[in-house]
Amino acid sequence: MKHLYLIRHAKARQADRDQADRERPLRRRGHRQLAAMAHPLERIGAFDGALYVSSATRARQTLLGLAVALPTQDLTKRAHHSDDLYTFDARQLRRWLQESAPEDAALTLIGHNPALLALAQWLAQASPERLPTAGALHLALPVDRWEQLGKHCGTLVASLAPTEVSHALFKGSAPDAPALKGLSLAERVHGRLVHHYQRIRALEPGVKAGWDPEFLHQYRVNLRRSRAIAESLLSITPKPKVKKALEGVKRSARATSRLRDLDVFLMGLEGKPEGERGAIEPAVAAWLREQAEAEHRALCQRMASRRYRKQLRRWRDALDAKPMRNLLDTLEPDAIEQVLTERMARHDAQWRALDDTAPDEAIHTLRKTVKRVRYLAELAPDRHRDLLDRLPTRQTLLGDFQDIASQRGLLAEFREAPATASLSPQTDDALTAWDRALSDRMAELRSRILALPPLTEAPAASA
């Protein structure tokens, strides 16, 4: 079995008038692509075997960018540069593989399109239709020698794209927010709902890839905003068909909850300086990663299902269907204001009911109410600028409280897991101390939440 990794060079500058194509250097975006792609490429085994690089400047700089991000790999020392790989012809690349490639079990080529993509499509029938700059394909080829390669003899094992491994890079190609200024309330609401749907679908590849937790976070945000806006509309004018279509959005959001909790806990642990990590933390982190991988597999299976696609298609159709149009056509700003006022009053009632003995779930409920208030206020941001300015501090406190509550729950799960059934007394003591520290932090946050002013209380005017 042979493994072939095809890496397209990173984003390069257009050639100047007096510059040869071979000499084109990378753009700044190309370097950002490589910083994002290096570790995912390493994890899929792209640097486990022989490494050959086109002699073009942009390919050599791609190698250097990866080498900087992965200093222990010694990529610049291991790489072989070849003029034969500076080609845009897949047939020439195929001949090189069959006649000149080393007989390593794994081989990585850093080269150019359309040759790389056309080669992949010749080797594996299920290859993708495009290979972006700094993108990579991993092919498994059931041959003993490269000269035995045949059309569609292999299978695509994995594909990587910069905009799927890095949310920061994805943002540059994400659907633009709609221009809402000057539109009617109905047009603004519809524009926001359609935009949230577009973002959900655009984020899906990054969620499925699983390299950057921010994809999942933003996917959840857009699902929940869609739900909050639609539920506000339905509280004004009930529409059973719209409510039924919304159920799929709600289920999709719920399906991400545990994975997001695991991601947040893991990011907190992995972001700690090594000297500040407790002795038990590596074992907890390993367990969290196992749990997260299982949750991610389940989420990917759900997103690949016909039921999921049908649910989201039904929601998109509902946004333009007659029941939603009728709902929006009769929507008045005063009705939205009334719902917002009711939500703020509900928040204040929930907040006043809190005390030192209130269950954690009551604070979680308060957090969800704050989010619904925010999403409604954002429908008329100019009118509610003061309210929107006051909400972030409140959301941060409530979010931190919820994150720690989730972490305590996960630690309790870890303690009960079969693999940790025979914990040493020292380990058990460390877990108890960790939980106590989290409990103390929650008590501090609870006190700060109780000290907040109600939302309906206008801030004091400055002197």
C-alpha cells in the first residue's frame, strides 16, 4: 500500500510584468494559510515519508512556511527539490511518479494546480472538484510500486483546506452580512434569518473537519439566533407551519451542546502554561479528547444524514413560504418592542428570584434569557444601543458561570468513568481539590451576578 499526499502551494502574488511565473512569491495570506495548515497536515501523516517540492519560488516558500511551524520535522533538510514538479500537466506528474518517485511507502508532493487535482481525480474517482491554495489531499493506493498506478485505483482518505481548518481564514470567504440600513422591519428580520441560514451551511465543512472549535461555536450561534428570532415572531403571531419547520433548527443546536462543553474545557486546559498544569490534568485532557472525538463523530453522522438535510431545507423553504411572509407582513415595530419589554421583565423576575441557594440551572436559564433579549435588540440596534452596550458584561459573567458548571459535571463524569475506577488516593484528592476550586469560583461569579442591576433599570446619567 502506498500513501500519496498532494499539497498545493500557498496563495502567491500575481507575476509582475517582468517576473517569470516560476519566481512568484507567496502573499501574506499564503503565510497565514501555512500557519493554519501545518499541524493538521502533520497529524494526518503528510510528513511521515519522502517529501518532494517543485522548484518554483512559491512551492519552496510553502515548504519554508511549513518548516517554521513544525521545527521538529526538519522539513527543509528532508525535502528534495525537482524541476519536474514545476508542471501544470497531470500526465507529466503521473510519469514522474511512475518512473522517478522513490519507493517509500508514503510520498508527499508540494506542487501546482491543475496538475495535482487532475492527478488525484485520475487516481481516485471520489476526489473533490477543487483543490484550493495550501489545500491537501491524502490518497491510499493499493500498489506495491509507483509504476503500478492505474486509473481510479486509489481512494481519497482525507482532504484539507485552509478555510476548513481555520475559522480566521474562513471569515474572509464567509457570506457577507446583509445591508439592512433603510429596510423595513420585515425586510430586516427576513434578511437576518436568511443570513443566519447561509452562515450555518457555510460553516458546516469546518464543523465536520473538526480542526478549529470556533466553527462549532459560530454554527451554534447562528442556529440559536435563528431560533430566538423565530420564537419571538411566533410569540406575536403563532404560525404552526413555521413552528414545525423551526423544530429542526432547535434539534441541530441541541446536538452540539456536549461537544461545545468539551471543547471549552479542553481549550482552557491546553491554553495553560506547562508549569501551571496539575498532575491530574493530562489524564483529564486525554479523557476529554476521547469524549470530544466520539461526540464529533456522532455529530458528523447526523450532519451527513438525509434527515438533517431535509430539516434544514424545510427551514430555508419556510423562510420564503406564505406563512412566514404573512407573519412578516403584519409585523409592527411596536410588537417587537412589546416582546422585548416582556423578555426584559422576565429576565428581571428570574434575576430577582436568585439567591445563594438557587440551583445552577436557574442561572443557566437567566443566561438564555439574556441571549434572547440581545438577539431581539439587535433587530433595531440604533434604537437599543444603550441596552446592547450593557449586555456583554452580563453575558460574560453568566457564560463563565455556565462553563464552570459544565466543567464540574465533566469532572464528575471522569471520576465515574470505567478507566478511572481505580484512582489512587492522591489522584482522588487532586480531583476533589480541583472541584472545590471550581466551586469557589462559581460562588464568586454568583455574587457578582446577584450584584448586577436589573435590565429595566436605566443607567445613571454621568455628571
